[in-house]
Amino acid sequence: MMVKYDLAILGGGPGGYVAAIRAAQIGMKTAIIEKDKLGGICLNWGCIPTKALLKNAEVVHYIKNAEKYGINISDYTLDFSHSIARSRDVADRLSKGIAFLMKKNNINHVIGEGYLSSKTTIEVKNDKEKETIHAEKIILATGGSPQILPGMKLDGKCIISYKEAMVLKSIPSKLIIIGSGAIGVEFAYFYNAYGTEVHLIEMLPNVLPIEDEEISKELARNFKKLGIKIYPNTTVQQIELKNDKPQVKMERQGKVETLEGDIALVAVGITGNIAGIGLEEIGISTENGFISINEYNQSSIPSIYAIGDVTGPPWLAHVASAQGHVAVEHAAGNEIKPIDYSNIPNCTYCQPQVASLGLTEASAVEKGFQVKIGRFDFRASGKAAATGDTTGFVKLVFDRELGELLGAHIVGSEATEMIAELGVAKLFEATWDELAGTIHAHPTLSEAIMEAAQDAKGLSVHQ
């Protein structure tokens, strides 16, 4: 049986399901093909359940430090299995919500694995039947999977990816994490809070290597205070199992060392899910393991679009959703602005949180800008002092000549909430005058943005 649609979407993650809803809203007959739960990795195994786990870790941290707030907790226990169950419950409830939205918008959810049999048809297989879907336009939103480097082989028990790290049955005594991007540092913070001895290995000089160097160093300082051991400039040569214990052979400072732990978590990046979906057979171009796209997310076949992790970095749910909007509007023949990738917020949800957008200080200088830096420490913030968490700072990068905001970088307890204001500011080409002159409520953490802009002008009041 062949069913005809205006748009068929292969993959039901934050790119695919958002694209499906938007397409239905503008009158396109839409099908979404997904073999697993709707919501994709983000909702089921990434963004959402990890934030539930990290909230648990924050609560544990507050309990450990309750005396600071005049609250004496003499005894407490940690129910790790309940923490895991809570995160799974959050993910399950939200996935069911996405399924409801599919029904609400009359989107046909086809369960199964999809394969491009032509430029306009997708063959869908599941355990019961085979179905052919015909669509004038197709969006590929098949996501990504953990990247595995030579010398690393996952067994799902002792050598694991983020997926297994979210559902461990017990707290490991010693955890070795290879890779200190967002996934690596978030799990480092979580398991450290639960008492695990954490070792964090990074081949580059700093943790969160894509962030501004000062931000990365501030996070590393705080991690070290928590007892997390960090190995920068370190290359992992091999991971092998001996007596059911992972042994990580690594090289640093010209010497080869071996670390043994209970669990080794590999978090070194993402590779696109491009295998087995028919790309080569119909001539869709790929590069370095990802589908090549133009500014409107069209592949080398104009009627077939690609969005999300399958198109390469940045591997962020909000990028996938934004690309979904662009692809649908363009496929429908509507006017739509391409995404401004210079204004994408990066967020890491450990404590202290890290959030940024735009150029780092180093990249701005490299691009030839004469820069002026504005900075404000949360130690000087009244709200931060009141909450008891004065870690971190706001760093703003401005064009010295025009005063225009080039980049924004925050490390602190609510950095991921604060960054949105700076995204709007950068979108409208705000200057230090405009940010410094925007009255912020007192006391708030966001005052630090105003103060940092004032600092760039040499007019800081509170530091």
C-alpha cells in the first residue's frame, strides 16, 4: 500500500517532531516515521532526563552544604535508583505529550525503520508489515550516535556511552570519563555529587574546549574543588577490560599511564545516523559522516531536506528545532530567513552552569576585531550573595570601535537562563551603551549583564 503526503519526515526527535507540527499548522499533509519513542535522543536519553538527574545532584549538593543556610541535617540517605526512575518518568511523560501533539495536529505517526527508495518515496518496515510512503518533500532527521575512536569499544556495561550512564543500577566507586564536552562535564558533576571518584580526560588544553578560555578555567577550578580529577592535554590510546574493570591507557606530558575504574564513559562526540537509509543509492551527498546541506537545509537533492545532528555540529536540540522550521517553510514555498549560526546559545547544565553565544575573545581577535572586554563577578552581586552561590562571572566581548556585542560568556548558577537576553541583544546588534543603559531589576543575577556592559565602558559601579 502506498500513501501520499505533502511532507514525510524520517525521525521524531526535536527536529523531526517540531517540523511535523509546523508543517501541519500550515496545511501540509504530514507523516512522521520513527521506530522508537517520539522525542528522539534529546527527550528520551539526552536533554530532558539528564537535567532531571542534574537537578537531583543540585539537591544533594544543597543538603551537603545545608549548614551554610542555618539548616542542620545530621543524617540522610541517597536512593540512587529512585533518582534514575524520576528522570525516566520525566522523559516518558514528555514523550507521551509529543504523541498527543501528533494526534492533535492530524499527523500520521508511522512506526518503523525508514529507507529512501527514491527521491519521493520512503519504505517503512516494522515487525508486522511494510509500508510505502510517497511525499513531494522529505525531511531527514535521523539524529546522531556516540562517536567511537580507535582503541575504544563499548560493551554497554563497563565501557559505556551517555545512554547507559543514565540508567546505571548503582553508583560506581570510580568513573573515568573520556571527553570533557557538555556530556562529559555534566556526568562528571552528577556522579561526583553522588560520591563517585571521577576522573575527566580531555585531549585539548581545557575542559569545555569550545568555550572561552577564561570560562573553561573557571569551571575547571570549581570541579577541582569538588574533588574531580582533570587530565588536560591527554590522549587516550586504548581502553580494555581486565577482570571486568576498564583500564584506560593514556599519554600525557610524554608519559604513558594507565587508569583503572569501575566504569569508563566515552563522550568524545557525535556521528551522524546516515547508514542504512538509502543516501548513496539516490545520490545524497555527505561529508565527514554528515549530510551536506545549504542555508535552507536542502540536501544535494533539493526536494529532500536534512536537519539536526545528522547534518553535523552544533549538536544541539534547539538548532535541530530551528532547522526544522526553516526546512518546512522553505519546502512550503514560504519566505524564511536562514539561521544565524553566530547567535546560537551553547548551554552546559553542570554547576556552575556555562552558557555562551557568538565569538570568544580569542576568536574575535583572530577575526581581526579590536575588542573590549566587560566583566562582572557574581561575588559582587547582591542576589548571588543572598542565594549563597557567588561562583563565576559574566564576560562580554565588544567591538572596541563600534561598541557592538560580539560574544557573551557566562559561568554561574543560572547561566543557561541568563543567556537568552544576550541572544536578543546580539540579534538586534546591541551596543555596550544599550546594554549598560537597560535597567535591570534589583536584586537579580541578570544585573551582572548590565554591570559587565558598564565595565566595558569603564563605568562599573559595584566592582
